[in-house]
Amino acid sequence: MAVEKNGSDVPSAAAQRAHAPDASAGVTLMGGHPVLDFANTVAWRTDPDRRVERVKGATAWARWAVAAGLFTARQSAELQKASAEEEAEETEETARQLAALLHLRGLLWPVLDALTEGEPPPAEEWHELRRVILLARESAELPAVFPLRWQPGTERLADLGHTLALQAEALLAGPGLERIRRCGGPGCGWFFLDRSRGGTRRWCSSGDCGNRDRARRHYARSKQAR
């Protein structure tokens, strides 16, 4: 199903482009859904010693929004210009909006972790996520056209957070919920939609965490054979 660049519906396969790294955004999009790609903007999420932030600053997030299929290039350019001006002035508002975006990501992690483990979401994070989603609805437009679709703005970094919050609502209420997986690689913690025929995909990438697992098993077998 096609989706507006800043709408709340699950995007089409063509809009996701999940397997190739985007040089302008500096990240790899392999989650299969913008919300999962958003959650995956920290590498080695579950390993504190190796954790790396992949998107830093308001301008980088504006570029990421294009790579993720949420904003158009023109919308991103306008947001980058506004963000650069605010960052130059060191406004507290920019810092607040950036903190709110990272707060949303931090809420999604335990909720998605619980989902992949077959557990109910943690109450505190769930109630806070609910508040963020309601705030996103209050900030979005709802045009009088069918089908009804929330339309967040695109002018501020906060609008990207609202877009992602509404996308998260759609994802967590959608028919593909049972296909959300977490990579089995130790320390990875990345999420993805498993579209394999048998629903048996284990890795964020067969060539990354999958290769590491195969190398570990090969080393273990070699050690036992000595």
C-alpha cells in the first residue's frame, strides 16, 4: 500500500528500500519499516561497550528522514536549513526537540523487545508511548478526505518525531505485527520485518551478524576437533 511521505500508514515495499546503505544518511536501512529503521539508528544497541550512535544532530536526522522514506528531499532541505539556523543560534528549542526524538526511540526499544519476546510491554514505557502518540495526533492535521489519514507537519524536528510516533501506532496495530523480529546476533539488538517464506529469518543481515555466527560455530567446531 502506498503511503504519503509523512503519513502514518505502513509504507509500500518500494518506499522502504531496506537493504542498501544510504551514504547521505550514514546508516543502513534494513528494518523493512521506518519505525524499525529508527530503532536501529544505534549500532550494537544491547552491548554498552560497543554501542554507537549512527545519526547525530538535527541536520543528520533531516537527511535520515529522506532515506527512511518519511520526508521528501525538499521537505528535508527546508528542515535542514531551519535546523542549521537554530543550531547556529544554540537555541534550547532545538535541543528539546532532539531530546524528544531520542526519547521516543528509547521508548520503542523496550516495547519492541517485549513484542519479540512474546511478553506484554513494560507498563511505564507503554503509558509514556501512549502519551507521545496522543501528542502526535494533537499536532497533526486530519484532512476531510477519505481514507482518513493523520498528516503531521514537516517544518520542525518535532514533526519528524510526530510522524514516527504515528507510524509506530500503525505498525503496532497492523497485520504484520507477528513478523517483527530482533536480530539473534549477540549485542546487535536490531529489529526487522521477517518477510521470509517460512518466517525463519534470524539475522539483521546474513552477511553481518549471520557471518559472525557462522564464524563462531566454525571456530567452536575446530577447537573441539583438536
